[in-house]
Amino acid sequence: MSQSAVQSVPTVSIYGIRFSKLNMQDTVKYLTQRVEQGVTTQVITGNPIMVMTGLENQAFHRVMCGAELVVPDGTGVVWAASRIGEPVAERVAGFDLMHQLLGVGQSRGWRVYLLGSSQTVIEITAKKLQEQYPGIIIAGYHNGFFGPEDDASVIQQIRDSKPDMLFVARAVDTQEPWIGRYKDQLAVPIMMGVGGTFDIIAGVLKRAPRIVQKLRLEWLYRLLKQPTRYKRMYALPKFVVKVMRDKENVRKHRPTT
């Protein structure tokens, strides 16, 4: 598949960031093709907090705009797309997308590398995923506690493991820019930031109950479980107010600072 195939994905622009309109099933099919063709693909699971961060930080905005695929993870993004008359098919949650891809990888013997979180969490995550998806190959893993001086070594470890998929669980302001900066060197078909997913898999955190997810209140559940996130969560109402005020400019605006 050529790089021009990226343009075949229908998207909606929200403040200059192109969000995919594909549903979960078609997203998985698309990414499966990318793996089969060996095309380097950075996947960002975008939400309102990330959009607002991009509006305040031009470098972060460039990272999001430079990703090969940005899926609408946050329900706020789904709402905003409908608000401007360019609806997406559905929310494509990063946690679910990762598991869907692992399910496909199980039947195809895909190699997976896990990067991020603490050493204990990453070891438990690797063990649990290997048990849940015995057909995949956990090609390697590394905790997320490393600095710029270690980047070259970590990149080489990943390259040597020859993964089909790389899942990175670090802070948002670290994981997306890190993947974006090094994706050409990493040359992995699918590279995706997954935030706190490893903590959930390892049992350190719990995901919101299904009913809470359906009510689109997962953000509230996480806030109640982790009150220290309140400053970060403040971006959610700011995003809603901004979209309502900006109207048509939501499709065109880019950060200027």
C-alpha cells in the first residue's frame, strides 16, 4: 500500500487535526493492511484534552497532524464532529482498538513490542497478553522510565525485535511526540500510544464499567478514581465551550503560537 492510501481514509478536520471517520471494524481492517504491507503508521487515539494541548502547543499540534491515522477516542471529539456537520461513524476507543488488533495478530503470528509504565506493570502486562493471545509473539518490552540519553538504545532494542506492532504507554505529552520523532527510525507498521492501558491490563487500574462507557461518562469515572487529574480534565469543558463558540472555524483553526 502506498503512502497515498492515507488519503483514502475519510476524515473530519477539528482545529486542523484530521480525525478518521471510520468505525472500529474498518479501522482494524485498514491497519491490518498497513501491517501486511509493512507501511510505517503512527496511530493517535485523539481526545479533547489532546486537541486543547495542541492548540496551546504548536509542536504537539504538528505531531498530531503528522500522524498517519488519528482515531476519535474521546466522546467529546465524536460530539464536535457531529456539531460541525461532519460526523464520525463511532468512538474508536484506544483500549478496544489495541485488543482488536491483538486479536487479528493472534491469527497471523504478529510480533508485538510493549514500551512504557513501570517494570512491574510491563512484565505483568506482557505475561497477561501472551496468555490472552497465545498466537502473538511478545517480541520484547521495556519500561517507560528512560530519558533522551537512552533513546538510541531503546530504539535499537525495538528494531532488533522486528515487531509488527509497538504499543507505547507513557504520558501523553511524551508518548505521541516520542513516536512522532522516531517513527522513521523505528519503522514499525503500527505504532500507537495507549496511555494507561497497561495499568488496566495489569490490574493496577480499573476501566469504567460498560454502562458508564455507554453514558459517555468515562471521564467522570476516571476523575473520581484519580482526583489528581482534575487540572487535566478542566480541558474538557473548555473544549466544549470553544467548539460551540467557534462554529465553522473548528474545521480551519490552527495554533498560531
